[in-house]
Amino acid sequence: SSGINAEFWTSLQRIGNPYNLCSIKNPKLTPTSEAVVDVAMDQLKEIFKSDSPPRPVMATFRITNEDSKYGYPFYSWKVGVNDREIECAKPIEGRKLYFCHDAWSDYPGWVEGSLRSS
């Protein structure tokens, strides 16, 4: 269930130092813990059969539920949109940005969507 998975990641978030290789700081974002990134990297290695996928430059963590100040997230694609044709803004000149999030996937609302977007 999503609740069990959320508790797993929330528990990991409480372990270790914040992870952020990026010099950009934003007070509205909570950096993910090193433990979350380490477990996510282990899962990516297993899923993609790769010994050395690139580590993220930045990873953030946010609790979204009825008790959080953010509430539940909701997003949807316009009918007929092909998610593979979506382009995002380029906020850092000369740098390619890659998003790994279920909102940018063909399986929104689930962790599987995040993995599929990677």
C-alpha cells in the first residue's frame, strides 16, 4: 500500500545528513537525506541492471497527506498529450536537466511513475 511505502521513505528521511550536490539553495525545498538517495540508487541499479547510474545533483523530500501543509498533490495531463513530447523550461543556460517524478510520467500518482520517468 502507499501508506507502508510512505512510512518506509519517511523513516529513511530521518537518517543521515541532507543530500545536495547542487549549489542552488531554495528554502521552500527540503533536501532528501543521504539514506534516501542511497536506497533509491540501490533500487535503480537493480531495476536498470547498472553498476553505476549517475547520482542525482539534487533530491527533495515532501510529505503530502491530509495532515501536511501541502495536502494531497494532484496533477493531470490534457487529454491526448503525449508525455514523451513535453519540454520544460531551461532555467540554467547550457545545462540539461532531467526530471524523475511521477507527474512527468505515463503513470502519475505512483512511485512506479517516477521510476518509469527515469
